[in-house]
Amino acid sequence: MRTGTLALQGVSLDAGPHELLSLLGPSGCGKSTVLRMVAGLDAPSAGSLLAPATQGQAADTAFVFQEPTLMPWCSVFDNVWLPLRLTGVSRAEAAPRIRETLAAVALGEFEAAFPRELSGGMKMRASIARALVTRPRVLLMDEPFAALDEITRQKLNDDLLRWWQAQQLALVFVTHSVFEAVFLSQRVLVMAARPGRITAEVVIDEPYPRGAEFRTSLRYAQACRELSQALEAAHVAAPAA
């Protein structure tokens, strides 16, 4: 980093074309930095990176940030149109795809609404729709549900799995939550801080779709316990704050 801080060291990872991979770790361990590099927003100071965004295929990658980052002066429809508009797609030409995407995220009746009229969960749905409307090959999500209440978060987790399966894309998801990581992921990479590095990989070998039955199962509890232990080991391995 420009401050002289070594943000990441020895980080090596890969994600398959239709894989759901999560990065789990404490604040400051470099999870968001990894995501920004994959998105082409930051460049590594050493090593190599092979991703659509770094190979001149930026349109194949979409990023959902922690905050919805919607334009408050635009309707939901026009917020979702933005990435298509930036590539020269007219409003009329984009309309069928926008309406299809809004229906998929349960916002079909709110295309004329403004962000101030939406709940927190609806704002995040609009942000996700703006990412999905480009039909990306890779979707990057940086703790998108962290600020939401538990009920809304679980519903969006359920819906996210449905969208991921429907679009058959690679999804890299950053979270602080063991429970969320286990519910969503095929693999979870556990990170430790100072410098950021991967200390463990936990495979969640459970079929999809996953729902309430999985959340209350012994298998889910066991996977959460295994991942919690890996996270605690990563914390012990990190230098003292």
C-alpha cells in the first residue's frame, strides 16, 4: 500500500467458473483488498493476477459494495440502467433486461421509486440488480448484508443462492459471519491479518438448494464449529494488535 503497510503476503487463490467462494476473517485482514484486486480497482505490487477485469474484460465482472451506493436523484429503474447506459445502451433498449432483473430481485413494482423510499434490504436488492443486469461472469460482493437485520439478511442469503444458480456465475463473497459463510459457500478461505494471508480452507460439502432445513441441521452446526475453530486459529496466528 502507499502508506508502506504490507496489506497481503503470500495470498494464492482460485475460483471456478460457477463456484461460490467466501473470504472470512477479521477487519483489516485484506479481504476487501483481494476483492478490489480481482475487480481491477487495485493492482498488486508483486505476483500475478488472472481475472476478467485484469484481462481487458471489465464488463464480465460486477462489484456489490458494503453500501448500496445508489444515486439518490434517480429512480430504481435508472439506477439499474446505469452500467448499461455507460456502455451506450439506450434506456428503451435496456428496458426489457432491466425489468426482467428487477422482477428477479423482487423489485418489479418499485422501478419508479427513489432510494429514499426503499428499506435497507430493498436498497441492497437494487444494488444487486444493478450488478446482475450486466450478466457478469464474475460477481464480487464485499459484505453486502452486514448492516441488515438478521431476518432480512437470511432472506437475501436465500435469494442470493437462487440468483447465483440461475445465472451460473462465479461469486466471491466477503463476510465476517461464520454462519453466513457456511450457508452460502462451497469453499471458505479463512484469512489472518498483518499481513493479510490465507490460513485455512474449509470445504462446505452440502448440496444446493439450501434453506431453513440446512440452517437447523446438525451438518450445518458441525460446519460452523469447524469454521469457527479455523477462524480462532487464524486470530491466534495473527500478531498482537
